[in-house]
Amino acid sequence: MQNRSALSELKGTTVLVTGGAGLIGSRITARLKQLGARPIALCNMNAYSEHVYSNVFGVDTTHPDTVIGDVRETVLVRKLVAESDYVIHAAALGRVFIGSYPHQE
């Protein structure tokens, strides 16, 4: 019997990571690269300065697989999902208080 990590199956696949430039998403994206996957990082990039994204989280904001956008943009998300083999959802709206958007879907 072959003993291999389930994560090794991600090699050669395209993985959309929502929130891919954030604290958790950037770690997921880095690990996917180590595994040989092609991560597409979708992030709105407005929680921190570009310096934090680049120097703290290690995000290359100029890389074509770093997509600046919002997970609530249906057309964009559908396009990226169609290009991906897997999706890992790590996006969140930071600093949103309970009841701020009570009628938003």
C-alpha cells in the first residue's frame, strides 16, 4: 500500500483561494505553491497596506494569479471557479459589526 499525503494530489491542479492574500489565505497559497499547485489568490486587499501584504504575508501583488476583487462579485467569482479544480474559501469581511448589513444577501 502506498503511503502518501492527500495534499500531494493537489500537484498540477489550479486552486482558487478566496481571501488568498490575507493572514490565513496567504499561508494556504504559499503551501499550495510548495505542493506544486497553481493557487489563484482572490482578495480585495483593503484590510492592510500594500507593504503588509508584500513584506509580512509574502504576497506578490503584481503576479497574474493574484486577483484584486471581492468575493461578492458574482461574475468574477464564477469566472475564477470555472478556471479552478478546487476552491478553498478563506475570505472574510474584516471589521464588520453584527447588523451592519442586515438585508444584504
